[in-house]
Amino acid sequence: MKKESLVLLLVILIKFLLQYIAVHPDFDLHRDEFLHLDQADHLAWGYLSVPPVTSWISVLIRELGNSEFWVRFFPALFGVLTIWVVWDLVKRLGGNLFAQLLAASGLLFSALVRMNILFQPNSVDILCWTLVGYTLVRFVQTQQNKWLYFLALSFAFGFLNKYSIIFLAMGLFPALALTSEPSIFRNKHLYFALLLALILVSPNLIWQWQNGFPVLTHMKLLSKYQLVNNSRVGFLVEQLLFFYPGLFIWVSGAIAAGTSVRFANFRWVFWCYIFTIGIFTFFQAKAYYAIGLYPVLIGFGAVWLADFVAEGWKSRLKPILLTLPLILFLPAFSLIHPVYSPERIQSDPPAYSRLGLNRWEDGKEHPIPQDFADMMGWRELAHLVDSAYQMMPKEGRTLIICDNYGQAGAINFYTQTPGLQALTMNADYLYWFDLGEKVDHLILVWEKDEQITYRELDFFEEYQEIGKITHPLAREKGTTVHFLRGAKVNLNAILNQEVAEEKNVWEGRQ
């Protein structure tokens, strides 16, 4: 095996190791992961908040045993593939093994570790953005039209994974028009490739049309309740933090792509970054939406820096450049990842607030980062629901209804009761209700501020409060499980009406 291949294999092993040690085993999965995992039972060409790719991966996870190991494996795998693409990009740009290692170091010791611990569309999103840059570089280098079709495939798969890749296209096209590559627009294969991409994404577009374009409702809600809390200045500052251990690499890449004679054919890389960042800033986007821009810049920066330190006294800087990302990354590793047990966090809280990690999407400060709080209390909730379900009579149908998708998905993942399925009138679960069979009993999972009313109690023969999530650090602390046996009214009619009203909201009819 070649030296380069052996080194790459070592990098891959380090990446996988980093991903698994970054999460303490006492943490549960994240609330968003549960929604994606349940999509495996309801395959479709679209969902209320995401396109279908994540559901396809969920099917693979289900076939492999549906364990936490495999849930964490796939985002780690996509992180590995991102590094591999940049590794080859550096080689294609004329970089040597040192340049490849420098790029790998900048990617290994970065925010990608945190992104790649969660089974969400983000890991695939970053990979697809990187592939778009890689395939376009290869087209510019070779002028082989096959790379335009690979570009289309990368974009189409990215679109079917997460719609935000549209913003990359919005930055890329004016960048190409502005630089020395406008000739690409005179190439008929570009338009054939765009047609191919349109054909590939059309099933999702048709699904959106058939369902009243729920993605627009999702964007309105996102803008109203989350993006409105984002600062444009904060967005730009956070861009410096994601890859701060390798900041000197990607900044060098941006400068080199924008000014270096060697990279004169790749000016579009620099302008694509500028335009895309500008668009995100205007829309007050979440800072991590732009992470996919940086792997390609890191590749260019690694090549440029490797040339800079190739000879003379500057060659002594090689060990420093190579190890600096690791040195800068280690002090923050335990702060930006849930490496400590929840008990350790309670007894001796790390200084999360010093890095501004305790501000949640509601714009308020909390004791721990929101992502960490979203990974606690789920097993406890599933145990409470299992207990309530076992208390129900065997006769009649018991329906489990939750306030949000995190609760429903967590119960479905961690339950020890065969056949138990929780639902919610939130997110995609709204379309998964089967109310054909008569509902006789309910288990309600409600957030801490919600109370059972006397009117609801009159609907049933028996009511009990089973218990609450008690974990002090859980975002769902106080979430309560309610037991309601023996319906005195037609629950199906009531539930059908509530489901229809919620659907009307998502489909834009209210």
C-alpha cells in the first residue's frame, strides 16, 4: 500500500475515533434524530421540514439493528467522505502529502466534529457542498463535460437532502459569471446537466406541490421564531469560530483563490464564498448553514501554504502548521462536545458560557448548550410511557399522543414494549395518524406548562398522572405522562378534527 493511502487510512481512523469519544455514553440521542429515524416507517418523496434523503439512511440504520452505534456511524461516515474529497482535491490542485495532511488537520480539528455527531441532514449537506466545489474544479481543470454531470448529481442529491444548497447555487452562478469562467454558460452540457438535476429533484418538487408547499410554512415559522433572534454581526463572527484551529488555512485559501496567479482559473471559489456569505447574512441565517463553504477553501489554503513552506528556512514551519490545529482544538474539545457525563456537568459545570454556547434559539441564556439539553431525559420518558401502556386494559385501542416530535420519536426509539407507537400533531407525524380504528384510551405526553382540564377528565372513566421527566439538565424537564382510560366520547371525531386543522395550517389554508 502506498504511503499516501496509509496516511489517509490513519486520518480516517482518527476521524471515526473522534466522533465516538465526542459523546459520553450516558447521553441519549438528539431530539431531531428521532424524527429522522421514524421517517424510515413512512417513506415519501418529501416531509414537512426536510427532503427524503435522511429517511433513506434511516432505513439502512433500521436494517443494521437501529442501535445508537449505527445512528452515530453515518454522520461520522459523511464526515470521513468530506475529508476524503478534500484530500483528493488537494492532490488535483498539485498539493503534496504535507498539503493533504494540512487540509486533513484543518478538517479533523474543527466544528465538523460536533456537526458529525448528530444524525441530521447537516453532515450530508456539507459533503454535497464540498462535492459541488470539487466537481467544478475538476471541470475547469479538464474541460471534460462529465464533471458537469457529476456537478448536477452532487447538487441534486444535496437538494434532496437539504434545501439550503440552493443558497450555494445563488452564490455560485454570479461568481462564475463575474470571473474568467463565463464560457461555461456557452456549454450546452451545462444546461443538459441542469436538466438532469431538475429531473432528479422533480419527485420532491411534485410532492411539495401536492401538499401545498409545506416547506414555505416551515421557512415562515423558522424565520418568525428562530432566525429573528439571529444577529448579522454574530453570524459573521461565528464564521471565524467554526474552523478557528485551522483559521490560517481557510483564510489562506480564500486569499489564494482570490489573488494567486497559480489559482487564476479558480477566482470563482473566492467570489462564491463572498456572495453566499452575503446572502446568508442578509437573511439572518443560522451561522452553521455556511459550514459547507469551508472544506474547499481549506483545500486551496493547504496547497498554497505547502508551497510557501516548501524550501529554505520556511520549511521549519511545517511541524508548527501541521500541529497548530490540534493544539488550538484540544482546550475547547470538552466545551463544544458532550464528552462529560451529565453527573459531572452538574457537579462541576464546564465554562460553556465563556464561549457563548449557552444561548439557545429562543435568544436566552441557559445552564448548558441547547444541543446537550436535547440529548437528555428521553430514556426516562420512554420508561414512563411503557409503564402507562402496561397499565392499560388489553381491550380497546390505546393511542399515545405527544406535544412534539422529539417526545414521540424518543418513545418509539427507546420503548421496550413491542408494537408501541407514539404520535404527535407536530412535524411529519401529523400525516402519520391512522384513526380508522376506534380509539378507547389515551396516553398524553405534555410539556410542563400544560395541564389536564376538568373537561378532558370528564371524557374518561379514569385519570392518573404517571410521572414527569426529572433530569435537571434536560430541556424536557417537567414533561408529564398522563393516563386516560375508558373514553366516554367519540375520540376519533375529535382527533380527526384536530388533525385536519393542523394540516390546514401547514398546507397554507389557514
